[in-house]
Amino acid sequence: MTSPRAFQRSAPWRVWRYWGLILIAIMAVGLDKKWGVLPYVFMSLFVLIWVLFSAPTRCGAVTRRRGKEIVYCWNNSSGLMLGCHLPQHKFQRFTRDWWNTSWRDRIRGIWTGTPAKLATISGVVGMLTGIAGIIIGIWDLQKS
Ligand SMILES: [Zn+2]
């Protein structure tokens, strides 16, 4: 028998954190539907917001430095720009401390774990689909 807690953990709302992927799918399907330029501009923007602030990722904030080795936080978080529930981590990406670390460490921090890579790849795919949609939209405008 599953306890109520276990049920809560697998609650369907978790699926909704992937709404960006659904949006990208809608964009891809709509490419030949002649929706015009504006919907694709907005959808590309939403995909970007999703990747940066809403996609399921790992926190990736720097928790400790062991000599040259940096230990990153592994808590679940939302988007590539925001950290986990810990206040010091939440906005670490916006602090001077974080910007003083090298690019290599920064990128390693952002790309902690598979979910972050998945979010990045879907973000790139979403952007390309958006650009394709915009180009097709402009093309159609010129034809008519
Ligand atoms: Zn954290």
C-alpha cells in the first residue's frame, strides 16, 4: 500500500514542470499551420523563460571549495538561473561571488546533472523552432 506521502511525491503536478517541452512540441507541430510571426516570437520567449526560470534542474550552487575542486549543490531547483530553496543558493547566479568564478566552473555549475543538460538542449531546439516559425511567417507575409 502506498502512503499518502508517497502519493504526494508522485503527484501529477511534477509533469507540469515540463510545460516547456509541451510548448516546443506545439511549436514544431504548428510550423506548417501558418500562425504568423507574432505567436512564434511569444512562444520562443516563453521557452526561454522556461529554460531559465522553470525547467526542472539541479541547483548547482557552489557549496564548498576543496582546493581546486568545487562541490556543487545537488538539490532540485527551477530553471538554469535559479538555485534551490536555500536562500543563499536561490540568487547565487546574480551575486558577485558567482561571477568571479571562472567560466569553466560557472558552466559546470549550471550544467550539474542530466536535467540541466536536457533543459539546455530543449531550449536550443525550442529557439531554433521559434526562429524557423518566424522565418516561415515572414516568408508567408511576403508571398501574400
Ligand atoms: Zn542549492
